[in-house]
Amino acid sequence: MTRTEAALYLRNPLSVFMALVLPSAILLLQGFVIPGTRAPLGGTDPVYAALRPIDLLVPLSIAVALASVAVTNYPSAISGYRESGVLRRLGVTPVGAHRILFAQWIVSAVSLAVAVTVTVLLARVAFSSRMPGSGTLVVLVLLFGAAAMMAVGSLIAALAGTAQNAYAIGFLVFMVCMFSAGLWTPGPLMPEGVRQVAAFTPLGAMTQALTAAWYGGAVTVAPFAVMLGWTVSCAVVAARVFRWK
């Protein structure tokens, strides 16, 4: 079933574009088209003074990949299966409908891992961006962030009746997440009030924590608590309201 889901995923150009192409495209466009993105930020902050705007866009591009996988691709696939009766039919077989959720999670995890790898290598080769200061901490932040965003995606999948509705809702959530993650203004450059509000959103917390882990080497407990809160609350609600048919 996982092989089948992977094959279906690769046959969907929109899913591949959103997860694997869009993050790298954003990074390349920002680096080569927008002036000043490769000049040091300066300032008095010892952590960020020597960084360039393009460096801050590496964690953001990873956040774009995560949001694409979790709140657009995954919910629309599950809602499409409900709409076409696949979940209902699998529910009366020994296979069980729940296995298709596991297969989707595996495919989502692999696509996210590929997107992160491509983004990091591209930033390194094209812009000589720094590698993570703490690889272990970066992976931990990514795991918490992925769990939180997949829980949000599961809630969308549980509530949306059709694939079209799921994609529409997911895209709206995607745009809100992009704002909170700092697509237009990277986290350290955000106004303080906006940054504090963004820190209570799942992708905002992940992006801020990822940036700190990547370039500062230290992250507070607060973003992990925020991501865990979103994971538990959305997962519990999704489990209660999820419809198999």
C-alpha cells in the first residue's frame, strides 16, 4: 500500500511541485532576483550580524516544504479517498482503512526528507550557506514541527468532505502559516509584536526554533511546548471527528 501511495504521489504534478519544487524555487528566486539578499545583515546581535537574508531563508524554505506536505497534499489525498468511497471499502476488508493513513504518513515523511535534503544542498552549493550548528537539535525541531503540522493536516482531512474542499482549506492554512513562518519577513527581522504572536503558531514556532538551532545552536523550551500543544490538541480533535465515509 505504501508503494502504491508513493506511485500515486509521484504521478501528481501539483503534489510534487508543492513539496519538492516550490521550496527550492523560493530560495533561488530570493537569492538571485531580489537585491541585497546576499549581503550581511549587520547590527549588534552577535548571532545574526554576519548572516545574510538568504541564510535565514534556508529554514524558511524547509518550513514551506513541511506546510506543503502537511496541510495541502496529505489532507486532499485522504479527503479524496473518502469522497470516492475508498476508505469505506477498505474498512470492510482485512486490510483496514487505517493503513492508508499510515501509508500517507510514510510517503509524507519521505517527501519531506527529500525536500529538506535538496534545499540544504542547494543553499550550500548556490549560496555557500552555513550548515546547521547543531544537527541533533535541528532534527529534533523538525520532528516536533512535522508532528504539529501533520496533526493540523489530519484535522483538515477529518473535517473536509471532498478533496477540493480539503485543498482549498489547506491552501488558506498554508498562506497563514507562511506569514507566521516569515515568508515575507524572516523571523529575526519581524517586528517584535508580530514575532511574538507568530511564536504561538505551529509553523512560526518551528521556524523560529529551527533558525535558532541552525545558527545559534540553542533553543528554549517554549517552541517545543507550543508545537507539542498543537500536536496533541489537533490530533485529539481529528481522532474524534474523523469520518471514514
